[in-house]
Amino acid sequence: MKEVIAAEGSQPMQENEEVLLYQDEVGGLDFSVYYQFVDDQLVSGAYILSESYMNENQYIKDYDNLQSSLTEKYGAPIKNEELWSGDLYRDEPRAEWGMALATGDLRMISLWENEDTDISLHVAGENFKTNLTIVYNGVKYKGLVEKSDKAEEDGKL
């Protein structure tokens, strides 16, 4: 945890034994940045877009720009999907799919892998609340996260 705080160069907005929270700018966009720890090991990080748009189509533009940046850095995604649960907006031009995102009719996801990290870019919405996230999961800590999640669930029973 100390290494992440040192690398960020500032104190987190929130901190507990499992999470550090920062605000940061990536590609000209404001994000909440979460670092997740299990047994004092950094296991994942997430960037959650803090911006909120009146025009839902802006989420498509942001997704496309971030996808381009991630592809430039990590190569072509191993998966790139547009998942439709309704057809109302499907025949509209792609640049106008924002309403489909906001209503939950469309989810978009791209995935990258390297030897150390699984990376996902995801945009989806429901009830006119759209979320755009980038998540980095440490491959070698997958079992540790699953064990921690199970212990947390067992504690709720």
C-alpha cells in the first residue's frame, strides 16, 4: 500500500486496509481511481469515469478514445463486444448509441491480456445512469481475490 501511495505522490482521498481512492485525469477525463488490496498485496485497480454527460453519446466517444489508447499500449483486444438486450436503437448510427447505453439496451466491452494483467474497458448503463470503467486485475492474485470474496460472502451469512 505504501508503494502505491508513494507512486501516486499524494495522500488518498479515502483509505482503509483494502482500498485506496484517488481522483486522477486520464486522457483529459476525470476518473475515480480505486486500488484494491488483499493481504497487503495490490490485486486490482479500477478507473471509474467521474464525468456525467447530458448527451449520452459522449460516453461512446470516450469509450472509443480510451479503447484506441489501450490498443496502442497493449495491442489489439482479445475480445471486443457490443452486447444488445434490446433493438430499439440498434439501427441508429454508432455515434448515437448513447441512449441505448443509458437505458441498459447496450453494453460494450473490450478485453486485453498480458502475462501479468487482465485489462477490461466497459461501458454500460441502467435507468439513465451510464458507467465507463477500466479495470486492471493481477493475474497471479486471482485466487487470493476469490478467497477474499468468499470469506466476505461467508461473513454475511
